[in-house]
Amino acid sequence: MKKSERPGIPRKTVYRLSIYLRCLARLRENGIGTVSSEALAKAAGVKSTQLRKDLAYFGTFGTRGLGYDVADLLVGVGHLGLALVSYRGFEKEGFEIIAAFDAEPGRKRDKKIKQPIYAMEDLPEFVGRHGVKMAIVTVPVSAVQEVANVLVKCGITGILNFAPIVLDVPEDVMVNNVNLAIELENLSYFIQD
Amino acid sequence: MKKSERPGIPRKTVYRLSIYLRCLARLRENGIGTVSSEALAKAAGVKSTQLRKDLAYFGTFGTRGLGYDVADLLVGVGHLGLALVSYRGFEKEGFEIIAAFDAEPGRKRDKKIKQPIYAMEDLPEFVGRHGVKMAIVTVPVSAVQEVANVLVKCGITGILNFAPIVLDVPEDVMVNNVNLAIELENLSYFIQD
DNA sequence: AAATGTGAAGTTGTTCACAGCT
DNA sequence: AGCTGTGAACAACTTCACATTT
């Protein structure tokens, strides 16, 4: 994994912002108008001081003595002109998975998904045409480096990798790893008997 | 998420141990007998000094001027009497997923899996009988807290949660969260334009 | 000469304590 | 009075520099 140095804002803060966003969305759904750092922090599973410190990197959103306006903070953190948005220019909160690629695109599947499934050969053309920047890769270890090579060649700069190996990619490609075995081992170490 | 304080050995070291283990296994498969901290660290995606520091928490395994014996280190780190093993008493390197539970156990599936699929009603009995301690939960947000409650009542003390909410569980239950949306957002923040 | 092991230094992230608004 | 915002203290983690061993 790479370190894109953006001094000032800790990686972990950015990471937690996503959690806050989600909690805020839920609060709004439930018609809750204001929330204290205490309450929001609890919902997010962090300490209230940490939440405030995290927000402080991006500006001041709250009203002292009162708390945060849920809608404002949602906008502030997630949408317009602040936080991630100011760096990346997202249009919306989420990501859209627009297509899937498989070595056997014609295979029968029981789950109906709305995304089209293409053959691996179609990938370069598709990525180029749609300006895709990120890919989720869930192929076996034996194939993953090769797939990564193809993706990189197509111009993908962010890879979410589920295979338990360290991918060899150029400096400017960011790889995030999700490794179930490691998560489990980690769990097993910390659980009580 | 909880902090089970086991002073001395950093959480992150424990986490990385799983990565080292996997790299070592691959080296052995390839018939490589010795490896330097430099090479192993590269395979694991960490700095060599960090690798050495990590190993140092558990003892000294290497030979100065030479490196580590792959087989010895595999044993040392992963198997007998050291590292995780000395705390947890694993029998083997990995974990076995012994059963799956689903609200619709009879549903047609295209992938054949070797684990039996049971109904949710059978879960408490099964967990009790097999002494299961950990569960991977991949149900939608709307159901996950309820499922977690059931698991906790059954005696599960480690939950790997894929739903994007913070689970409310007792102190002694450890929850690890895997959140794809957050991984993606995190990626998108750090990738270059 | 080559590579480990480790105290010390440096860096990053978290929590505290409290000043300052509303 | 209540709650945010923040400098300062603290804790965790990483890296450095080098002594030590083979």
C-alpha cells in the first residue's frame, strides 16, 4: 500500500469520515434533526473527542451548547465543497459498480444482477470508454497479478484486492487489500476464551 | 470495536503476522529455503525493519548475516508454541467454515459449496454443539443487529461483520468490520487523478 | 560482508482538559 | 449549563542507526 502524502489530514480521519456519513444518513432517515458529538460518536463506534477532532480538519460545523445539525453536517461532510468533496469532486455519496468481467461471462448465475457481465477481452476497451478509475478484484491468487497488470495498463489507479497476496503495481496505483483470512485471524486473537 | 489489552504485542503486529505466514507458505511452496528480512518484507508489503521488529516480539528466529530459514520461521510464527499459537492454541494455520445459515436454506444456488446450509432456527443448537466461537455475518443492514443478538446469545464471541453499521454487542464480544463502501471511498481519496 | 536485533528518535494518532461560544 | 473546538499531553506505531553475530 502506498502513502499519498496529504499533510494535515490523517488517513484514518478520511477513513472514519465514511462511517460518519453513513450514521448521519441514518439519523436523517429517522427524522433526527440535531445530534451531539457524543451521540454521533457512539453510533459510529468512536470517542466523541475523536469525532470532533476529525471534523475539525475540515472546518467547524457544530453549534456550541447544541450540537450538529444533521442535514448540515451531512452536506458538510459528504457533499458540497468540503472534506472529501473538495479534494475529489464527487458528484454523489456513493459509487456505482457499472460492469462485471469474468473469464466465463456466459456462465449460469442464480442471482440476477443489473450490471452486464463481459468477457475479460472487453475490459480494456470498456475501461477506456467509460473512464473507469477503480476496480474491485475478486479472482483467485493464481490470476490476480495478471489481472492487476491488465487493469493498470488500462489506466485503473485504484484497486480493491480480495486475494491474499501483495500486488506488484506502479507507484501511482493505490491498492487496498481486504483479506478475510487475516480478519478472522485477527478476530481470533482478540476474542476472549 | 474493542481493545483487548495484551500489553507488549501491538495489535498491528498481530495483524501483520498473518501476512507473513502467507508469504512464508508461498516461499516454501516454491522450494525457497532461506529468506532475508528484506525479501520477506517486500513480499509482505512492509519495511524490513518493521518485519524484524514484529518478529522480535516473539523471539529471535534468524541467523545474522544469513537470514531466516523459511521452514523454521513458518513453524516459529505460525505453528508450535509461539506467536499466536502460544496464546490461542490453534491446531492449524487456517480456519474452517463449517456451516452456513440462511433465511431461505432451500433456495437454488449455482455455486456448489461443500458446507451444509441450514435454517436460522438451527443456528443456536449447531453453535452450541460444535463449540463455534466466530461467525461471518453477511446479511443486510436491516437484519444484522438481530442476527448479532442471536449469535451473542449462542455464545459467539467474535463476529466478522460486513454490514455498514456499528453493532451493539456486549463488552466481551469482539467485532471486526469489513466495509466495502468505506474501502472504496478510502481508495478514491488516495488515488491520483 | 551481510544481515539480524534493538534502543532511541521520530512520526502519527488518540485522549485530556479546558477555554470559549451559544 | 451544555457542548464544541483545540492546544497540549499521551500513547501507539514506525523508522533509524548501529552494535552484534555469523
